Amino acid sequence: MEIITSAQNPKIKNLLLLQEKSKARREQGLFVVEGRRELQHCLEAGYKARTVFVCPEIADSSEVMDLLARSEESSVIEIPEQLYRKAAYRESTEGIIAEVEYKSLRLEDLHLPEKPLVMVLESVEKPGNLGAVLRSADAAGADAVLLCDPLTDLYNPNLIRASIGAVFTVPTVAVSSEEAIAFLQARGIQILTAQLQDSSLYYDVDMTRGTALVMGTESTGLTDQWRKAASAHIRIPMLGRLDSLNVSVSAAILLFEAVRQRQG
């Protein structure tokens, strides 16, 4: 096991670069995962950790050994607590950080059941919102999440953190809106767009069949191509003075309405 104690070490500098720059992640085909749970979900999803940084003062040795056993080809580097605190993107991540190889899903890689539940997000920018939606999608047992024309990197550390690893537990594909619409229509999956105009209350629409719930940004909503492709337009009733909810809250409401209907 290699030991690094200096923040000037090239491997530490590269770890920080991968956390901060999406361009570096794309060029190297690597991204960063912090925390035991997140890394466990990542490895279980078939990703390969190239390098694992471990802080023995923080990490639980038995948990670390179990994770490393799942990724035998990884190189392991031990770093002291002071250096770990500098390298970690957030606090309380159990003393383990890994550089993981990209493994991007494509639409053709998705294996959907007969009546799938799909979450679609168009041009949602904030990594925290995306991560929160992924977490709700996991909790609701969604079969896939489609990120259409994304404005943030799927492997942004904030997104991974907010999702608590759900980016690895729910099949997630970054595609164009045109590709997503064609994919859904070819499979007979109804497209329900969340919008205020010309819409029905969300709980009055049948979600027991194959369903894609589509949401856009809070500021501009969905583009016309999604509105035109929709099987139906749905809305959440707003009884106060504001006319919208945070996209992650709205997504959770719609996802669990689908769960309620499907559980009868």
C-alpha cells in the first residue's frame, strides 16, 4: 500500500482536479466517489475503482477491507487525516475516497419491465436537485431516469453526494430530448409532462400503465417539443401565492403518486 503525506503530490492534485473540473473528468474518463455507502453502491453497479484513498484514522478498517475486496484491481493509497480533510469534498465520508472509471449507460442498455416508471428531467441544472430526484427515484422504485440535454455533469460530486449513491442504483442515461421522446414513443410509454397550462390534476391521471414523468426547470419549464409529445399534461395543485415547487419536491410527489396507484 502506497502512503502519501503531501498535498503537493501529483496524485492528490489530480484527485482535487477531478472533483473540481468536469473537463478533467471527461478527458481522463474518471470521477470521484466519497463515502462507504456511495462507493459500495458504485461497485455493486459494476463500476471499477482505479484508485482508492484511505484515511486509517477515520475509516473503519473492516468496512474498508470489505470494499477493497470488491475491487481487487484498485491501487490503494493511505493518506493521513489532515490530508484527507483537504482532499475530501465533504465532511463525514468515512475516510474513503475513490477515483472511479466512467461507465456511461445508453438508451439501448436499459432493460425496462412491461409497465415501466421512468423519470425524465429536461435541462435541470443544479446538481443538488438532480441528486435529490435520483434519490426519490430510487425510493419509488423507478426503472430509469433520463437526463435530457443536461446542463451538469452526471458525475458531478455534488450530484453524487445529494443522491447518496442513487446515481448508481437507478439506471440513469444522459440523452437529447429528441432521443428520449423517440425511445418512449417506440415503447408505448405514455409521456406525462408537468406544467401549469392546459393540465389535469396529477392524481386524476392513470399512472398504472407504462409512464414517463417529465419535468423541466423551475424558471422556464419544459420546451415545446415535450409539450407536443405529451400524452397528457399534469399539475400539482398550488394553494398558496407561489406557482411552483422545487423540482425535486415535485418529482417526489409525482413518483409516489405512481407508486400509490400501482399498489392499488
